[in-house]
Amino acid sequence: SGLFEPKSCTYTYLLADVKSKEAIVIDPVLEMAKRDAALVRELGLSLLYAANTHCHADHITGTGLLKKLLPGCRSVISRDSGASADVLIQEGHSLKFGAFALETRSSPGHTDGCLTYVLNDKTMAFTGDALLIRGCGRTDFQQGSPETLYRSVHQKIFTLPGDCLIYPAHDYTGQTVSTVEEERTLNPRLTLSMEAFVRVMNNLDLPKPQQIDFAVPANLKCGIQDSVV
Ligand SMILES: N[C@@H](CCC(=O)N[C@@H](CCS)C(=O)NCC(=O)O)C(=O)O
Ligand SMILES: [Fe+2]
């Protein structure tokens, strides 16, 4: 299922193995955790993991609340994020659910701890804010680095099969899904040379996310809901 949170324009994804009923949610949002838990229950699923692609700056993660709502669910984030969670993962680790698994690729540059989760058959990639549809995550806060992001996208995402579907953590224009081939050929930022990309990223001049000052400290404790409400 593709799920949406309108304030931060965040996409949350629920993946399940219909046979075993084991499921994973990617990038849940605190305000929508009750909706997500209700969907999991309605579908008769057992939610094994609530996984973050990175320590978000623009909303509070729903992973802590989902743990409370769905006992047995474990929160996940990368070790490199510096955040706490039940499961700290890094490149090469995989999260199994039924006959499927999400494989972890490290894709830093928007933040140090950004991960891209790739379905084991390489038909889908959940890119967080590393690669957005016709865009990419900004590099002007947290541990942002345009050079690092450029390398991550080219080495870790554009090397996937061309027909691999790209599911980002956000979209601000209403687009929901892309492919590796589309972004490799049409992304206005990532088709530039590294030098031109760095220039563009250093001159975006975006206002900072409205929730950044309380979202980042809360997300550093993404498995511990008690400390953020
Ligand atoms: N207006 C939004 C924040 C928008 C924003 O900064 N988005 C980030 C991703 C979330 S950390 C981003 O990287 N955007 C890239 C871009 O090119 O827009 C809010 O106040 O929450
Ligand atoms: Fe982000």
C-alpha cells in the first residue's frame, strides 16, 4: 500500500507477504500511525518492522508509536544516523518478511545515515530523500553533502535495473512513482556533471522545514515514543 501524510508530503509504504502475512512499513509518520496500525490489523498482517530511511527533519517518525500500537513490531534505522532504535542496520543487512526481504544500500549525502531499501528481486527501491522524482534531497542541513549525494545516487541507485520502480519518501508535485531509467535520463539534477550538481545544490535557497527544530531531536529517539509525546 502507498500511504500519504499531507503536511510534510511524506509517502509511507506498507509491504506484505500475503502468504505468511508478515509485513514491513517504511517511513511512517507520527500523526498517521493510528491509520497505519488500523490498516495492518484490517489486512490481518503481522508487522515485523517499522523502518526509517533516515533521521527525518520535516516530521516525527511514527515508528515509536507503531511499536506501542502493534506489539511485536521493531523500529529500524541506520547505525550511521546516530539515532536509537531496536534494530540498527547498515549496508548489506536485510529485513526479511515472509518470502521477501528488503536489502539495505547506504546512500548518504542528504544525511549521513540515509539508506535505500531494495526489494530482493530488485523490482522496487525505496530511496528516502536520496532520490526524489525528478529531484533529490537537499544538502544544506544535518550532514548534507552534494558530492556525497551525487556519488550515492550514481553508484547505489542508478546501478539498479532500469525498470526498477523508485518510491521516494516525499513528493511535492503529486507524482507517486518513477523508475531508475526515467531518473537516470530525465532527473534535472542528477543528469548534470558533479560540478554543476554541486553548484545547483549549494544555491537552492530553500526555507528550512517547519518542524526541523523538534523533529530531529525526536527522531534521534525513533523507537522511544514516551520521550517525544
Ligand atoms: N516545506 C517542507 C520542507 C521541504 C523540504 O525541505 N524537503 C526536503 C525533504 C525532507 S527533509 C528536501 O530535501 N527537499 C528537496 C527539494 O528540492 O525540495 C516543510 O516545511 O516540511
Ligand atoms: Fe529528509
